[in-house]
Amino acid sequence: MEEYQIQIIQTTVIIVSYIVINTVSQYIIKKVGVKFTYSKPRIKVIKKLIHLIYFVLIFNIILFIWGVDQSELMYFITSLLTVLGIAFFAQWSIISNITSSLIIFFNHPVNIGDTITIMDKDFNIEGQVSDVGIFFLSIRNNENEKITIPNNVFIQKMIKKKG
């Protein structure tokens, strides 16, 4: 038992740190969501995504603490990333949309309820932003039609915000 005492203490510190950091992050995300009146499902998705990122990071740190052979771990990780890379290459838009949803959530000036015009060379889209999901942004136009735009396309377009 004494030979593992340092690893147990380090693991405990890491887990407690993880709980504190995750709790603070969840609180900040909730406050940002309330401040900008984001929908509850949108806030929930962002919370889960941040939680997953933290969990993977902490899991890797704990593996390092317990002395998992780094070369074997690297072979495993590179093999896993290669398979995931090939799978995601075909689905690059999924990762792009998830990343774009984070950018829209934290740093885009458009909020739910804003009336906007998406300026495109072929056809402008005008309406009120009704929802921002993890993959799509929804707009209701003047005819009460729902228009969905992939998040990665939305952040690449010029937006004119009214009012």
C-alpha cells in the first residue's frame, strides 16, 4: 500500500481539481447562457462538450500518474487517432459544426431573438434567430418558415443585425 501512496494522493488531488474546475466551468457556462438568453438545450450541449473535454484530459493525466507505459499508450492513442481521423475525414463537417457552435455560443454577436440578414451573393436570408443547436442555426422568416443553416456556414457569412 505504501508504494502506491504517492499515486493515490496525486490521483485524489487531480480528481478533486477536476470536480472544482468542472463545477466552475459549468457555472460560468450557465451564467453566459442566462446573460445572452440562450436556450436550455443549447446550454446543456455546451456543458456536456466541456465536461467531455475535461474528462478525457483528466483520464490521461491519471494514466500518466499510475505509470502506464508511455510508448504503449502512444501506440494505442496514435492508432485510435488514426482510425478516428479517417472516420472524421469523411465527416469533417461534424467537427466543424461542433466547433462553430462553440464559437457562436461564446463569441458571436448574434443572439436568439435577434432579427438578422445573412448576406449571400445569390440569395439573402432574413429572419429572426429562433435557436442555435450544436449543428444548425434556425431562423424564422417573415412567412413563418423555419430555415436551418449549418453553423460552420453561418460563421463564414456576413451578417447584418437589425436593432
